[in-house]
Amino acid sequence: MMQQIVLKGIEKPREADVIRDIDWLCDSFGFSAGRDIESTATKIVETLLEKLAEDTSVSSEAIADELNMAPSRVNHHVRNIVSSGMLYRERKLILLRGGSLKSAVEEMRRDANRLFDDISKIAEDIDSVLGFRNRI
């Protein structure tokens, strides 16, 4: 599975507010970037998290109904979030990786660390072949 994790260093909200915190999380992971001028991805994540707090899984149709949005539009954004590693699918259901948002973020951190370990090893091999000396 190809995975893409985008990280943006954005200043955290100064005061705790669950909606602003979710917005910040979505912005930090790049879910609401680019052409998403209506913050559709953020609205989907907010609704997903609310539904997943009540149950362990939710369908994209339920999210689409809740937001009065076409299921295809919801699925487009959900696919992007799934590719980040935060969510996963089982058939038509969407689940939060690890069962909680913190667990999902920690799993994503481990994924990123494994990726950096692989990249570092290959970079070391390239350095060795090309004769670069490691300055660290």
C-alpha cells in the first residue's frame, strides 16, 4: 500500500477547542489543502470522528447523508485520509486506525520513522558508492 504523510508546521491553537483542534490537525496533515476551499475534508473528518466516537466504524454513505453531500465526494476525501494511514477500510466501513485518534497518529509516526529508516539506509549506500563522507 502506498502511503503519503504530509506534515505542515502550523502553530497550534492557543486554547483548547475540539473543533479548532480538529481543524488544526487536518491542516497539519494537509487534508484540507489545495482546491478544498470549502474545507470539505475537515468537515468530513469532524463528522467521522464524531460518528467513530459513538461506534467503531461508519460508512461513507452515513457521512454523506450527515453532510448532505454526494458519497463520491466523501469517498474522494476519505481515500486521501486512508492513504495517510489515519483511517482504514473494511469493505464499506471506515475505521480509525488503532481505535483512537492518538493511536492512529502514533501509528502514523511509526510508519514515518520506518520510511525515514529505509531512506536513510539507501542514502548511506549511495554515499558509500559515490564516496561521500558522513559528517554527522
